[in-house]
Amino acid sequence: MTILLRWLVDYAWIFYIGCIFGAIFYTVRALIAHRDRGLALFTLERETATSRVVRAWAMVLILVFIGAAIFISANFILPDLYDEMSIGTPTPIPLASVTPTVDLTPSPTPTFAVPTVAPTSAVSVPTPQPRSTAVPATSVPVGALSGDVRVRFGNPAFVELVSYSLSAVEVTTAQPIQLTLTWRALEGRSPVNYVVFTHLRSSDGNIIAQHDGLPGGGDRPMMEWSSGETVVDVHSMGFVEEYRGYTGPATIIVGLYNPEAVGERVTTSAGVDYVTLVAVNVVP
């Protein structure tokens, strides 16, 4: 034990170096995340970048605390503990001064009782049931307008937007627009848990309503999809506050983006980064 304490005191500088490099690393990550937060275009991107900033600065504080704890221990606590253990170590007795005593009386042979093990009954192991991907019929709203899309995303393609369903053709800014998307997983597995963005654009190209989120209300990340699986994805697009007085024609577009990389969208088989679904009319 004293050897270990002596080693910790002599080589504490190794831990200092580790804490310094770790603090520098997470400081750089915090600065990069802070820059990404400033460049973010979507609400979810800003929230993700903010979370990364908080985690990085928390790691910097933890490493500084660990370094300070190691410094205090190596300079004030461990040396005193080492001295106390060294003083309390007993002096060994020379072997020549000890006269061994040998007991020649034979000891009785020990007997051991062998426990009887009762036979165990057979345990029935339930057969695991395959995971069901079916969505209850009550969770899929019947839309006033629907249509097939059949557009594939990725290169190579890993997911296909099969169809859409809209709650109404004429919408009002007083309530969100309910849009239901149907996705189908292809042979290639998604490399990232992409976020689905749904935008309602005015005739002059402004985003007047939107909703971003992971598929299936956040419960069905794309990296967990298996080939051929169908996922129903409902989005409630709320109107932006400054456009609540807008009336006139508008267009719904859908696409995918990487929440960890600012501005990185997934392109379709046609080479564009979104799909135009349908035109609607915004009424007072």
C-alpha cells in the first residue's frame, strides 16, 4: 500500500497532463458547438447545438475539478498518509530467534456431509415474440387530401416517401395543419437518425408554418428501421407568429436533415433536397 501511495505522489503529473489535454479538447468542442448554434436555421438544430455546448463546458469544469482534487491529494493528503503508514509498520522479527513448536498429535480425519440436491422442475422459457411495426388504425387520421409520392432519399437510397395525407385543403392560421407521411425503409440502412422537416411556404417563398422532428413522434429513429418496414409519421405544422395574418396560396414541402451537421440535407433521387407535396389555400 505504501508503494502505491508513493507512486501516486511521484507520478501525479501524468494525471495533470491528462486533465489539461481533456479540458483543451472539450473547450474546442464547446466553441465549435457555439458556432454551430449561431449558424443553425431550425429550432431543433439550435436546441441540439445548445445541448452540445452545455455538455462540453460541463466536461471542462469536471476535468478542472479532477485536476484540482489530484493536486490537493498529491501535495497535502497522500504524503501525510504515506508517512503515517511508514511509521506504523512493525519491525520484522529475525527468524533465528523464533523456536518452532511442532504438534505431533495426529488429528482426527474430518468427515464431510454431502448435501442432497433435490431435482429441479423444468422451467418453461417463453418464446420471444417478434416486434410488431403495425400502427393502430386510430392513430392515422383520415385526411381530406392524400396522394402517392414515391420519392427516394439518399445516395444510395435508404428510405422512400410513399404517400401523404392532409387534414384539409383550405387551412387557417388559427390551428396547426395535420400532415401524415408514410415512409418505407429500403435495403440500405440509414447512417444517421435524420430529422424530418415539413414546411408551408408562401407564394413569395417564406416559411409561414413548420414542424421538425424524428419520425413517429420521436419514437422511431431511422437507424432502427429494417428493410421493407413501413412507418407512419404525423406532423402538426404550427404557424410562425409573424405570419398569422397571411392569407392566400401556399405549398407544403418535406425533406430530411442531419441534426448534428448544420445545413446538411439529404438529397432525393432527382438531386434536390426536398419534395413538393401539394398546394393549399390559407383562409382568414
